[in-house]
Amino acid sequence: MDATALDQYLHERVGDAIISTRDQFDTFTVEVHPDRLVEVATLCRDDRGLACNMFDSSFGVDEGEDGFAVVVVLYSTTQFHRILLRVMVPGGREAPVAPSLTSVYEGANWMERETWDMFGIEFDGHPGLAPRILTVENFEGWPLRKDFFLASREAKPWPGLKEPAELDEDGNVIDKVPGPGGAPGPTDLDEAMAAQARAANPGSVLAAGPEDTVAEAAADDDTAAADDDTAAAGEES
Amino acid sequence: MSDLATPQEAIRPGTAPGEDIALEFRGTADFDTSEMTLSIGPAHPATHGVLRIVMDMDGERVVDARPVIGYMHRGFEKLAEHRDYRQIMALTNRHDWLSGFNNELGVAVTLEKILQMEVPDRAQWIRMLMAEWGRILNHLMFVGSYAIELGAITPMFYAFREREDIQHLMESATGGRLHFTYNQPGGVKIDLPKGFLRQSDELLKLVRSRLPDYFDLVLGNEIFQARTVGIGPLDPALALRYGVTGPTLQACGIAEDSRVTEPYLKYGEIDVEVPVGRNGDAFDRFYVLLHRIRASLDMIEQIHDAMPSGPVNVKLPKMVKAPEGHVYGRIENPLGQLGYYLQSSGSKTPWRFKMRTPSFSNVQVLPHLLRGTLVPDMVAVLGSVFFVVGDVDR
């Protein structure tokens, strides 16, 4: 069935359980009421027209302040259509609990364990989420939540995050030549690290005073930025 | 190709087919056995890497088995949220290190879906050519390693002889031997080098001429058949509810293959043969694997004939930004179906990048295959459910 037919077919049967449907980028998504998810999934599995006999995957998505969403991907190997069921998990960011699909598809077991491990979403009716499936047993925190920071990237931004060049409306590269004094100054983190280094090495050159070292660092930054720009320009040509 | 290379009844060593030995048990039947728990792995040769299987044993018989994964978790999904799309392609090359090209192709296909990008014809055909060579590379590895687990060392040397040639061919175009990073959104990085298609054609003839060796050496081997026929059968409906795909699913008799059911690239324009098994046992899984190599060689021949000329990529902005929304892209990887869910907030890095890997689902179904088998069969079952641990843990 194509997306329009699927949409109509689902609305005829479980219309009151559906919040909205969306067909974008060849991906048919049905937003479902959380407490009706098991019912809709069972219908997808057993209904002869839908015949979603294959459980593809299920995973969580961090939706910011709204909490979390759980997406379930079902596929039919006889009708060749794919349905993404999406629920907003009740409980917000504090105590998210989603319904478990392990009674409908056995394959949901590990997928939901992974979702719990990564997002801290509990699954009502799951035979056992613990121990943590991918991270180590005594791991603290929920790694895929947006408020869990990637430690190494906090200390030093990934070079890929830097914009190589910005384009104007016509697609031309905007040249940014740093003028004198235009280089970014030391960040809070640089200051903190410098203070830490001074405390750890009393009596070394670093302890001489913040002004000198900071000035030097700024000068270094300046040349580094200039180098970067020439490199970018070289790539462009 | 010998007549033996078809799924059939087991041939017991030392007897003519159809003439079974009647085994009579003469000991006392009421041994006092107590259950014990045996931990296989995480560093055991039979587990292909760091996978651990906790088995409850009653004597030699496996009562229950629980795979323990996560020893190789590298947080790919978190890392992907901190990288732009070109970098993600380099990253995904590495979760299933035996099918690097197909992984990055999955990202490219998903990304082009959300960007609604037109890919030049030649780029699509080049991608198909490389994807099929990559598939053969992957399958050859498993042909060799599975035979080693069952006690035959020679097929590994045969497989690596071919692998070396194929890697050499792919290196001449991509510059890489395992991690190719040849794709980019909208095409491939550079055109094929001069004379590539001729070399590819020669290699195709060579590999095809050597393929019967594998069928005779492994599939036709009496010991191999005795070790694998009827071992670890998988029920097709159960396999689907677990999301098992690839050769493991096709061995159950289900011809589900993304290249046929949801053609991406130009797979709709060539004949894609999907070999299937009958019983879903270890023998059939291996049988399907070998026939997939043959099918890929047939496809490569068709791709050679159809290869158009023209540009191989499109001009890209400095930074590729996916529009807001979500997309689910899926391709047929050597080990099964690979799905990428990409949710974008419109910035240069994805908001959520989920990797649905075939090995994860294939390993999850293992307890059903292992229950009731003997310890030596455990090795035969583990090797036949083709998986890569990096692909399980990500």
C-alpha cells in the first residue's frame, strides 16, 4: 500500500488512536497515543491488509523540553510497505515510561533495552531492562540525552564543527580576513586551564602572571586563525 | 559445480546416501547430571570478536543461552550528532568493518532522500559496482572464517587470495582497502581510473572461474554437511519478528532483499537474483552466502555492460545541511538490511542518527538457535549467523 492508502486504512480502523500522520521524504510516520501503541502495533501485525510481519527496529529520540519520543519501525515483506509508529513518551524528562512491545514482537526486547540504556526511558511490561546492554554496568547517566555532554568535545570543539567558509545568497564565499586585534580572545575554559596549570606548577614560567601568557596565547591564536584561512582559500581554488 | 551443492539430506560419513546408521545407546540412561553455567567469550575464537555467550549446560547439551553484548560499544550514535555529514560517512565505514562501502552508501542514500538530490547516472552505476564487489569481499571473509571454525583451514587461504585481488581493484579507484570513503552526497568523489572496467572484467572472470572450488571444497564436503545439515534451524515467522535479515533470513526461504523489494540506485534496472534456502539451518545459511557471491558476480557483469558515461558527482556547498524533518533510509548490506534513521533540525549535524544494523538483530535471535544443541554445534551455529561484533555494539 502507498502512504495515502495506508493513511486511510489506518484511520478507518484505529482513527481515534492516531494523533497525526505524515508522509515526507518517502517515510510514512504515524503519531500514536502512547496508551494505544500496543493495540496499533498488534493491528499492524495481525491485519491482513497491513501484514507488518517484520519488526525492523525501535529507538528513542530526545525531543528537548517536550521529553522523549519512541519510534517503532515496522515492515511488511508481503505488502512491501513500511510504517513508522511514533509516540511521545509520557512522564516528560523526569520519569519517562513507554509501553513495551515485547508482547507483540520478540525483537523489541533488545531494542527497548538499548533505548533504556541510552535515554533512560522505562518500558512498561518489559521482562527486564537491566543490566545495561551496551554501556558498562556501573555507567552513570543516559548517554544519548542532549544534556549528556560528550566530554572530549566539551574540552576541545571538534574541528569539523567549525564552519570552513560562509556563503552569501549567491553562493560566493565571504572572505573573512582577521584584522589586527580581530582574533578571538582567550575563552573561559582557557583561563580555567591556565589557572589550573599555574596551581600545579608553582615557580614555573606560567606562574609569572596571567597577562603575559594570555597575550602570548592570543598572538598564537591570531597566527593559527590566519593559517586556517589561507588553507581554506587554497582548498577553494 | 558438483551436484552435491544443493540443500539436501545429511550424508553420514562412511555410508551411502539414504543408508543411515542405526545408533543404539547401550549405557545407563539415568546419569545424574547437574546444570552448570558456562561462559563462552568475551574473547573466544568462536565468537569472532568480543561477544560473550552465557550458556546453561546440562552435560554437553545447551539448555539456555544468553548473548551478552556491549564490549565494543563506541558510542557511534552520539559521535554522529557531533559531526557533519561527510564525517559521518567516514564514521559509518567503521561500525561493520567488513562492509565499509555499503555502510557509507547507506548514509549517502539516506541523505540524498532527505535532500531530494538528483544523483548522476554514472555515479549510481559506479556505486552499485563497488557495492557488489564490497559484498563479495565480505562474503569471502565469512566463507573462510566459517570453514576455519569447522576445522578446515584451506578455504581461508582461497578466500584471502580472492580478497586480495578485489581489494587491490577497489584500492585503485578509492584509495582504501577497508575504509573506502568513496561516496559523497550526490555521487562519488572521483571518476574511475582509466582501464578500471577492463580490470574489473578480468577479475570477474577470474573469481567466477574459481568459485566452483568453494562449492566443491566446502559445500560438497561430507564432514561439512554432517556438521551443518539440520543444525540450528530458524523459523521464518520468528526470524521476521526478531528483524533478522540477510542471508540468515533468506536461508529460511524468504526472498526479502531491499535490492528487489525497495530498489535503490539502479537495482530496478538489472536482474537481481535472491538465492533462498529451504530449512533455515546452518547449511542453508552457508549455501545462501555462497550463492550470493555468484549472484553478485552476475550483477557485476550486467553493471559493466550498462555503465554509462557522464559526470560522477554534483557540485556541493561547503557544508551540507539537511532540511528539518526525519527520514528512514535502508539498503541491503552484505549481512542484512541496514537502516539509517536521520532526524534533522536543519543544522549541519544531525539531531538524531540511529543506526539499525543487521548484526544486532541477528545476534538477538541466537538463544532460539542454540537451545537444545550440543557444544560443538554451538560453534557451527555461531559462525553461520553471520555477524560482525562492531556492527552489533556500534
